[in-house]
Amino acid sequence: MRELVVEADGGSRGNPGPAGYGAVVLDPATGETLAEAAEYIGVATNNVAEYKGLIAGLRAALDLAPDAAVRVRMDSKLVVEQMSGRWKIKHPDMKPLAAEAARAFPRDRVTYEWIPRERNKHADRLANEAMDAGRRGEQWSPRDRDAARAAATPPPSGPPGDAAAGAARARAALSAAAAAATPSAAGRADAAAAVAVPAVDGRPAGRHGRAQPPVPDTAPRDPSAAEPAPAAAQAAVPAAPRASAPVSAAPPDMAAPATFVLLRHGETALTPEKRFSGSGGSDPELSEAGRRQAAAVAEALAARGTIQHVVSSPLVRCRRTAETVAARLGLDVVVEPALRETDFGAWEGLTFGEVRERHPEDLDAWLASAKAAPTGGGESFAAVARRVAAARDRLAAAHAGRTVLLVSHVTPIKTLVRLALGAPPESLFKMELSAASLSAVAYYADGNASVRLLNDTSHLRR
């Protein structure tokens, strides 16, 4: 079953006084805004406006996905407790509004959660926009608001660590187009990919769209980022290829999925030097830049408010990133050894060029086959795929219906994405995965998977 988050608020300038409400429907995995509603309702109290906002948010969720489960988050203790059935509704003005809210969406699929006001800023802003519009004798208009925001948005210069200049141009183009039309998440991903494919990491692609081999965990443009695990590697893991089922298959599983938000750790001193940095090397700490990135992603995830558990690779750079986020969210960190980066053997600490000079035959074999291991007893991509798929299955079973942050590395994250898509191994040459980037995959009990986000670095530009 799909899950949606509704945040709602209402306000009155006078209580009673000129009043308005705001509501937003969010994707709990990505934090993406799916729908907004706001309205000036004339003279009313705060509580009336809050209930009106709740009703509007539930109706918007019903329009988007009538079979979904909805988590309502509001900073009104009164509304949350009354709608949860813990407080009696005594005021005669509130009873019909509560009844209307109960009818707006199937009650057995709605849960309520109180949040502090500072975590309800989106809905609060919409309510204030509605009241401002009412003061001008107008009604709130999303079209006018979006146009004003688009005009005020400067063109992005590209996030730290994102070497694909085309990705920045795609984000700018999509932002400019948002005032005219709001594309789906899949549409935005397709558009960004179409712009970025001609160049990977700033290097021209081949005639069939394939770039020169990229470099590993410290820089997503190394061979380790490519992760060319073939079908043979997938066959070694019975449940590994969680690709979408054919249209003619049995009806899809409708239970809430386990959603993994995938966070690549922040930068280390080796990241900008594009050196192999796996699980068999020095295990470096985050650099100053990496600590800033971890703090930025912590704030972004706190604002979304969707993470319920934090799981990390045992390597220091991941644990430090995870601890920063978990401290901001008030959660504990659980370490999962299978989320560690590839062991690059004798290549640890070397650049791609240095490996090419010292171990050319081993490098060629490694690039040609996922079963080939790096020089000196390193780990093959096939072996990485097996342990990552096994960890995925354990975590998905343990966290069904929950949203979990997995803090890991280039190879494990790209492996999860590739297996979810059922994509060929060469597709990994065309994925960018920046330091401190966010991706997301939802896993359903019937084996279906949905990639919802890839390499989001917007939080690093704020």
C-alpha cells in the first residue's frame, strides 16, 4: 500500500479574525511535494482553520491515491488528539468539522502525529499566503506563487562533488518549467537523465552513450562506481533481482513498502583526489567538507521528518555521517557490516591512472567481468552484489512499512538501485552518485521495487 504524508495548518489573525489554511501532501520517501492546498476562509478561529486545513489535505491525498495509507502531521494538539479519539470534542463548532474530516478519507487508513510548529513550516507558510491573499481581496493561487518563485530562483551552479555539468543544467531547466507544469517524479528523473547522458562526469560518452570507466567510493567516477555485476552474479542470490513484475503478473502487493533512503557518506580527504577507498584500506575520517555535508543532509532529513530508523556501514566515514543525522533526528544508529564498500585490495589509496600503470592486466579483467577481483585478493562486484542483496532482504523484512536511512558507499548504493531497476550492468556507468547524495528505493513484499530518487544533492546548495 502506498503511503502519503499530509501536513496541515490553519491560522487566524485575531482569533476570531481573518483566517486561512494550508495543507501539503508529501512523498514520505523523498519529501517531494505532491500537492498543495490553501484558502482564505473569512473570519474564523484558529481551530476552525486548522480543521479546514486537515480536510483539504485529506481530500488532496484522496485525489492522488485513494488506496493509500495517510500519516497526518499537525502542530495542533487539539486536532491531533480529537481525531485520534483520545480527547472528546465538546465545542459545537468542532463536531461537524471533525465529522467531515473523518469522512474525507477512510478513517482506518489515517494516523495522526503531533509535530512541533517548526516542523510544520510548509503548511504554515501556505496558510499565511492564503491570509495575505484574502487581505488583498483575492484567493490563493498556486500558479501565481509558483511563477514568482521560479522568477526568484537563481540558476544552480552545481552541487559540491557533482562533476556532471549537464545535471545542473537539467535542474535549472526543470525549475524554470515548474511554473508552467508540474511533472511527475519519474518525468523529472527521465528529463535529467536525457540531459546528463551525453556527458558522464564531464567526459564525452561513446557512440552508444557509454563513458570511459569511472573511479570508486571516494569519487563516483572510478571503476568501483561502475559495479558491472552481470546476470550470473544476480543468479547467485535467489531474491537479488527485485525488478518490477510484468504487467500480466499477479496483482501487486498493496501493503506499505519498506522504503530505504540511501545516503552516501560525506567527503574524506581521498574523495577530491579520486582515489580508491574501500573497506580494505585506511578507513579515513570525514574531512571538514564532509562534516559540513553531513550536517546539511541532517537538517534536510529533519525537515522532511520521514526517517524512522538509521542503519550504517561500519566504516568510519559512514558512521560519522550517520551519527550526525541520527543525533539531529533523535534516533540510534544500527551498524550493518554488509553495507561496507568493496575491498579494493592492492588498489586501495591509488588513483585509477596509478592502477592502470601498475596493474594493467588485472584492471582490464576487473572492468570486463564482475567476477574478477582487484589485485591482491580484493572483492569482486559479484561478491558485493551477493552480500548487499542479502542485507537488503533482511532489512526489508525487518522494516516493512517503515522508512529507513541506509548510510553506505558508491558500490552498495548503486548495486541496490541497479537490482531494483533490473537494469543491465552497463547502466551503472551512467549513474552519478555524489558525496552526501540521497537516493531512495521502496521494496514491496511481493518482490517488486520502485526507485523513487537518485543522487539528490539539493540540500548541499542551501
